[in-house]
Amino acid sequence: MPFDALDADLNARRVANLYRQRRVLAGPQGAVVDVDGRRLINFCSNDYLGLANHPDLIAAAQAGAARWGVGSGASHLVCGHSAAHEAMEQRLAAFVGKPAALSFSTGYMANLAAVTALVGRGDAIFADKLNHASLNDACQLSHAGFKRFAHNDLEQLERLLATTEARRRLIVVDAVFSMDGDCAPLADIVRLAERFDAWVYVDDAHGFGVLGDGRGSVAGIASSRLIYMATLGKAAGVAGAFIAAEAVVVDYLVNMARPYIYTTAAPPLLAEAVLASVDLIEREHWRREALAAHIASLRNTLAGSGLLPSATPIQPLLVADSAAALVLSQRLSDAGLWVSAIRPPTVPTPRLRICLSAAHSADDVARLNQTLLMLLQETH
């Protein structure tokens, strides 16, 4: 039976310490969560600003549900595009300094939509080797020539651009790399795009709300060649994504991007919550200041312990192998701290992916620091 083969594949993953399981939360996201019957300090959420359970967002969603109902009823191009969606797109475009924006149900969908619409056979994509899986999938599905350059290697990217004869050229990069926490040199990449007549598609899932005074990784970079995508389920605390670009690019996606055209619009109540979130991101600078203090505390305490270089809320701690990652994650859980073990094939090198949030207290971070120090000393 075909199911036997599925069981065999799953068992092979178990033996290799690569098997994945979901854990069940019994309440909302926050610095402390109820998971599998236990209270744990949460160091694996992408809720970097602590907005996912903010009362302003809850009130906006409730008011949105009262006004718009729950479902949107249809795709944006049929009858699903509400005034709430329109207001959200205009607000997001203005916030990140682009002429227009287009909303999507997920970041994965936004990446698939944009890349497959903008390039195809006869075109070329140049992508960082550490890009997110959704970008890699989009590049492969586009049928364009797909060339990858070594992580943040601008010299290799320049050589590839200089030798291409493609009709359209698209550089595709993460702004903040989700498993390493480091950043792409976006200003230099845009300069290369200007030289070699290319577009730059930036996935800023982990920078929006956090970097650039909240406006994201491209804040201060003015270029019509820049096509900007950010997700709304991480620092913004809601759900969905948007692409901000020149008006002609957004209009092109409305007409050509299949994942946009053939998908039911997200509930308008979420758009109302996003509007409330952007107001908080813009106004409450203390959240980013708290994050910066937490990052400095962790890095100062764990210097020399295997942390990868990162100035973002994503702080990866490399470990020997997948088994060690699972053991360390479980020991932390036993101590009341939830930190995810990230293993292949998601990453080439097993690690703990520590995520910090403005919702954490200084005591939360100090507890994590001291527990990790103790556990690491025991293993050496």
C-alpha cells in the first residue's frame, strides 16, 4: 500500500531526529503562553512587538466584524474588495514610502504571485542561497532562469548580472534572513540593479515593524526598481501580507498574478486590525527600544557561546546536531522556557532559534540567558 511508504518516510525522520509535531496553545500569543498544559515563557514567536494580543487590535477586529461581517465573499476582482481593504493598502503604501500597495492572504502567496507574474521563460532570477522556501518555490514555478548566489555575495551577484542576456532580470532577496537573523545589503543590491537594468524583489517578513523606525528594511532607499513585500502576521500581529511598488507594478499584479486573481479576499475585519497595528508601530517607539535592549542583553551574556551574528530579534544558537538541538530545547522547556529546535531540511546546520519580543520583560530575558549559560556549560 502507498501508506506503507509514507510510514517508512516518517519513521526515517524519527530516527534522524527530524520528525516534526505541532504543539497546542490554549490561549493567545504573548510573552507567556499556555501550551500542552504548561505555562511557558515564549521565545519562539515572531510577534516581535507584542501586538498579536493587543487590545487595540482586538477592538478593531471586533468593530470590523460588526461592520463587515466575517467572510469577504469572493476574490478582490469579483466582489470581495472592501473599503477596509482599500484603506489598508493606501495606508501601508504611504507608510513604507511607495506609490501603491496590494494585499494578500499570506506572505507565501504574495511571493508566488509576484515572482511568477513578473518573470517567466526567457527571463532571469538571481537569488540569495539562504532565501526563504517560499521565494525558492516561486522562482522555480516562474520557469525563469534561476541562478543563486552565495549568501550576501555581491561580487558573485555582479558577475551573474554582467553576463546575463535575459529579457527581464529580477534580483530576489530576503531583507532579514529568517533562520540566521542577519540582513541583506539592500542599498548595494539596489545600486547593482540600477547598473544592470534589473528589478529588486525584497521579502521583508522579519524587518517590517522592527527596522527602519518600523517602516522596514528599505526605509531610506528610494528606487522605482524596488518591489517590497512584508508580512502582517509577525511584528504587525495580524495576518496576511502586502506588496508595495510603483503603481504600474501593482496594476500588473492585479491583472496577471494568478494567486491574487483566483483567491478569495481575506476578511475585511483583518484589514481594520492592520490599520490599528500600523498606528501602534508608528507611534510606540518604545517597543523597538525594548527589543534593542533585550537583544543586547542576550548577546552580551551569551557572547562566544555559538550565537550567529544578528542585530535583529532572531538570535540563532548553533548546536552540534539535531539530537543536541532537541535535547537542549527540551531542557529549556523543563525550565519553563519555550525555544524551538530548528533542524534540516529547514536549515543546513541545527540550531535553537531564539526570538525576542517587546512583550518580554527584562527578567524574562535574564532567566533565558542564565538558563542557557548553565545548560551550555553542562554540555561542554
